Amino acid sequence: MLNKQLLSLAAIVLLALAACKKDEAEPLDLDYTSASDNARAEDAFSDMLTQVDKAVEDNGLRSADDACDPTVTFDTIASPRTITIDFGPVNCTATNGRMRRGQILVTYTGRYRDPGTVITITPQNYYVNNNHVQGTKTVTNMGLDQNGHLYYTVSVNGSLTAADGSWTSTHQASRVRTWIQGSDTPTLLDDIYEITGSGSGVNRNGVSYTVNITNALRVVVGCPFITSGTVQITPQDRPTRTIDYGNGSCDGIITITVNGNTFTITIG
């Protein structure tokens, strides 16, 4: 009987030691792929709407100061009306250093400022810094909010594919875009928006994740990047990662924090 008790005790001790070793050997999860992929997609689809805003503001006129200013064609007879924004079949480089090629196709039911207007934006053979942007973005004017600001609902269903085709990430979003500054002036460059909402996606490694904006993203029309705000990314069965877009500087630099460790990346 004593021998059986000793054997049982020894087995329990060995199992406990094995469990401890397993816990000690398990690496700390520092992967931030989901956060990085979402930030790049967020940037690409936000920038695409900025290009539409600029094309309408400039009334299709090309700027001699920007070699990457697109050719813009308006069709006001079609129903719904359409805009084609064409950057050409080869890369051009904008004054801010961002490369683009391909087209952005836009349909719209009314003026941007009119409540009820629906704008649908579809990239076609469209590349930003050689990354292939695909999908649709739909913007609906909801009128004035309780603070007297025009606001829009925004839905995105798209993807981003690497320049060499080695990976693709998907991006879905349901947002509210509030025009907090510049709506009462004729110039576009003083326009500022705040974006709230949630979303989801699948990163380049096939891992699904959810998105929650915890502090409103700030979009300044004169800057190609999101300039501030925080987003929580939660990959399936993994801890939440936090993206911080910074303090307002137009630099494309974000920080990603996961398991207490912070990484800095630059959105190209």
C-alpha cells in the first residue's frame, strides 16, 4: 500500500513540474500583425475618400504643382451621377511622397452636404505605394448631429494586397464620420473629421480580429495620414492590442502596444 501511495505522489509531482515547465516555455505573445494590417487598411480607405473630396473641391482641375494630381471626369447626366478619378496606369508620386496608380470610381445621389446623399467609392486597379486596394466604401449623409455638425455613416468592405502578392488582409468597418471643423469655409484644407465606430478583419496570416475605436480618429484633409486617436484590435483567442495614432503630427507614425510591449511602425 505504501508503495502505491508513493507512486501516486511521484506521478502528481511529475505532472506539476511538467505543467510549470510548459508555462515557463510558452513564449509571450508579441505579434502585432493584425494591428499593423488594420492600420494600413484604415489609412488606405481614409486616404481614398480624401482623394474624392479633393477632386470635387478642385472641380476636376489639375494642379501644376502636383505631378500626381489625377484626371477627373464628371458625368452629371447618368443616374446616379459618377466621377472617375484617374491617376494613370503607372505610378505617380504626390508631393507628400505617396505613390498612386489606377482609378477611383464614384457614384453619388446628390451633393455631399445634402442630407440623404449616398456616395459609393470603388477602387479599380488602384494601388497605393504598390499595395492593391480593393472593395467598396459607402458614405451616407445623415444631416446634423446634436452639436450642429454634419455627420456621415461610413461602411467599408475591402482588402489590401501586398505589392509582391505575398499576402492579402481583409478590412470591414462601420463608422460615423463627423465634420467638426471647416464645413463653413470654402477651402478644403481646413476640414477636420472625427471618426468613431467598430469593425473586423482577417490579417495576412488568416487570423480574424475585431476592431473598436476607443478615442476618435482625427482626419485632417491636408494630411494623408490619420493624425491621432486610439484603436483596440483583438485577434481571435489572443490579448487585445492597442494602436495609438499619436498627438496630431502628420507623420504616419503609430505605436502598437501588446502585452505591455510597445512597437513603432510607419505607415507608407
